[in-house]
Amino acid sequence: MTTTTDDVIRVTLPDGSVRELGAGATGSALAASIGPGLARAAVAISVDGAVQDLGRPLPDGATVSIITERDPDALALLRHSAAHIMATAVRDLFPGAGIGFGPAIDEGFYYDFAVDRPFTPEDLEAIERRMDEVITSDFPFTREVVDRSEAKRRFADDPLKLERISELGDDETITVYTDGPFVDLCRGPHVPSTGKLKHFKLLSGAGAYWRGDSSRQMLQRIYGTAFFRKDELAQHLMRLDEAKKRDHRVLGKQLDLFFFHQFAPGAAFWTDRGTAVVNELQRYMQQLQRDGYHEVRTPLMYNKGLWEISGHWGKYKENMFLVHDNETGEHDFSLKPMNCPSHYLMYQQKKHSYRELPLRYATYDVLHRNEVSGALSGLTRVRQFSQDDCHIFLMDRQIQAEVHRLTNFILKYYETFGLKATLKFATRPEERIGTDQMWDEAERALRHALEATGLPYELKPGDGAFYGPKIDFDVEDAIGRRWQLGTIQLDYAAPERFDLSYVGEDNTTHRPVVIHRAVNGSFERFLAILIEHFAGAFPLWLAPEQVRIVPISDAQTEAAAAVTARMRDAGIRAHLDDRHETLNYRIREGEIAKVPYMAVVGQREAEGNTLAVRTRGAGTKQDVVAVDEFVERLVGDIRERRLGPG
């Protein structure tokens, strides 16, 4: 029998070949037609670049690829499905639970539930056991398109879902997914069945406001993670365990670096030890910026007129600390959330020639941003912080050279700490200021400059600042976590808004361009990352206490004090521990404090002007070294900012 054209669809595979299938054939059928191994491995399908369920019919003429666990899109798909399996278990154990959102995230997945009480560790264990049963049942994930009235009927007992349905546009396709007894409003896609989930772990519970709005009800969120391979899950859990040991909030207290107080939420109190580390970071940055930079300081508070010109009053007001004006009776002032506009005011105070450009203003001023209390987290999310901020005023033709210079500067800085960075190019966001023509020019100029460096980069569409495109620097720490830190942002909007100008070679006025540059991001967040990167064991040059001098008894205290003074005179942060405690106790405390070197002074050392030196991480091994030799070595290591303790 001859098959008519209407009974056949043709799809193009990634290798360019065309495959014919019966009309209505699904992704599963396509995978099976290629081979049984691919059919077993398939988890989803990509149709003209869009990920879809394997069970959906294929359109004629589409370009199609089969997604297996090796594909980049597969893990998020598995984790989204894992969230649904978890919700299936929760609904079984807590029948009245309201169902919020359950997305995949970078490290796993979560789901928010409206329940009467927070989930306990015992609850999570019970939910995991029920998830295992759902997985064993191998329920298929079934997609169904419904109209609005049917959707409301299905979720009549869940106010959270009804609210979401009411927000859907008239032209939106409403889909529900079923796996076994559980039905959820969801766009999908999902893996074919619950049995595809093999390796998962529920991690923790936390409170979360519905829709992230602190005025709405508090839901209970469960975080989990999932992988296709058992060893990948094990490695991830080991990293999480290691991260817990490195938690900067715990180590910050243990090492006596900083603390927080309820009377100043989101603002760190730095102890003398923590201040020593912050100062060292700032000194290093100041040294690197010694030539070609103008270090400035600007006011903390400004009238709203400044923020209206900059665009922050309209785009960023909710994140600013507003200050009441007694004369107007309004909140017409704000603590500054960023330094940029104040540097524009500084630039305006003088006439500038093209010969001065690039003109670089650098500052370490304190900034304030009104983060919601629930988002505050140690040093990584604060309300008060200091940035190593720099704004560069330059001509268009200088952009390429300046971006190359700044990129090398930032990468060199990170290398000092053993941090490797990857670059990302972020383009215009939906919410922005300036014309499309301005954005076209800014993106073209910054992309050209980035590509001229010869460095690889990733594209981040729509992730630019509201005033311009940017290059972001993501660093990887010692346990493989990635952190977004430095940035180079190109701004054509600010010079127009603030009417900035310079006199060119033709003796007429021209607009400069502005580059916003930060390296640490903020000292607070960067220090949190460093604490966890080094697990609190800072390299010698950065350690708050570089050497601890420990006399064995009172008879050696005078000699130990002289050594301490000698080291301090040489610029070494040395501490004399002459407490009336046992030697082992004092040494143990030095180890807990992660001091790079402990120098023991006994009678032999006192008489011979030597030290019995213990190096951090070397166990009980001691090296007897002459005082002058040891001081000279430390001074050299500190000057060169070596990574190790010695």
C-alpha cells in the first residue's frame, strides 16, 4: 500500500539527514526509529531549538534532536521533574498542602508549599521515602492542554494555583501535568516518567514568602538536588559538606573577624583582626592603582534630584534607603547605593581636555542598599558595604585599549588569590534607559573590545546593567563553586544625562564615554568568598595574625617579647602569647586560629637568638631558624604576596 504525503512527516536531524515518520509520530517514536539504545537513553526532544516532552507529536519540517543525559539541557529537566516527584510525595503525606512554584535551579531544585508548620528533618526523610515509592511506580509524566475553566476546576482547592491561573493571558496555552496521583499546573517539559529519577537528595527546608513578597503568606520551601549519575550526586554532597565546613559566617566567628548585631541588620562590625584583612585588601588595590588613578571620596547622602538625572530614582528607588527632609516633609534624600553619579558630579567641576583622558576616579566609599531582611546572609548579602569602585572617562577610540588594560588588571588581581576567572558578555535588559541606537553602539564597542583581548567568553543575553552592556568576571573557588565578582560596564547614557564633555583636538566639545569597573565587587562579599576559598587559612600576607610567638615559660617571656617587637618593626603582624597556660594549649589555640606560623621560644632559642617554628599544616614538625633569617623570609613572602604560609 502506498503511503500518501499527508500520512508522512519529515524531520531533519542534527547531522542534516532527513527522516520520514508517520503523521503524529512522537519524539519517542523518532528515538526508537534511530535505535533501541537511543530510545532507552532519551529523556526529551529539541524541536527547532525548544525542549519538549518525548511524548509530544512532531511537526512536519522541524529540525529535531534527541536529548539524553549527556546534553546540557537534560539536568535542569531532570531536576524540574524531581521537584514534581517531591510535590507528589508531599501531597500524599500532607493532603491539604497548597502548591507554589517548583523550578530547577543551578544546584538542584525546590518547591514551595502552603502547610501548617515548617518541615522537620524527620519530614524530609519521610518525603524521601515516599519519593522512592513514586519513582519505583514509574508513573508517566502526562501533558494535557486545558481551557481556563477546566484549570480552575482542577485546582479549585488550591488558592496559590488559582491566583497563577488568573494571571495567565487569554492567548496563553494552559497545560497540566500528571504523574500518578499528582496533578500540577506546569509549562513543562518533563522526563518521560518518574522512574528516570535515580539519584537525588532532599537537603533542607526554609521559609519563603509567596511570590517573594514579604507582605504575602509564608510558605515552606524544600530544597533538593538530583543527578543522572550516583557518583555525581556523591561528589556534589561532598562539596556541600565541605562548603558547610568553610561557611564564612562560622569561620568569621571562630577567627574573630566580624559579627552582626540586631541593632544594625545587614551591616558588619569588623574586629581588629577582620579590619586588618580588609585594610590589607584595600592596600593591595591602592598599590595596583597607584599610577594612572585618582583616589577620591564623595558624600554619603544626596537629594533625589541627582538620582532622577541618573535614572536610579525611577529604576532603583525601592532598593535605596530614603531619608526624610524636614523642610519638604518628603523622603527627598537617599543614602547612596552606588558611586557612579557622585563621580559624574566630580567630573563636572572642571573643564577637561582630550589629553586628560582616560581619566580614572577610584574610591572605597561606603554604600547602602535596602535589601529585604529575609535576603540578608552573612557578608554575601548586606545592606552596608564598600566597593573598590572606579569610573573611567574616555574617548570612543580608547575603549578597546582600556578594556584590554582593565581585563589584564582584574585577572592579575584574582591570580594573587589563586582564583581563575571566566568572562561573560551581558547585553541589554528589558528594563533599560537610552535609545536602541545607543545600545547598538555600546554593545558593538564593548563586544569588539572584548574580542580584541583574545579571551574566550560566554554570552549572557538580557543581563546587562540598565544603562549599558557589561563584561562580568566569574571566579571558581577551591571547591569548584562559581561566584560573579568583577565587572566592566560601558555607559553611553550617563554622559548624556549629566551633560559631560571634554575639549577635543579640534577645539570643540565632545561627549566622553564612561566605563564602570569593580574588581572585588564589594570588600564584604569578596572577603566572604576568600574565607571560604581558603577555609579561613589565609596566605601569610593576608592573615590577620601572621606569627604567634609562644614562650615556653616566664623565663623566656622577655626574649619572646623582643622577637615580637622585632617582627612588628619589620611590618609583620606578630602576637605574643605569654598567657599562663600550657604550651600545648596555646599551640592548639594557634592552630584553631589558623595562624600561618607559631614560633616557640625555649631557653635554647632565647640564648641562641633562634626560634622553633611550626608552619601551619605541617603537623608537629618544628624548624629551628635564626630570628633575623626568619624575619627576612617573612618580609619577602609578604612583599611578594605568596599564596602559601611560607
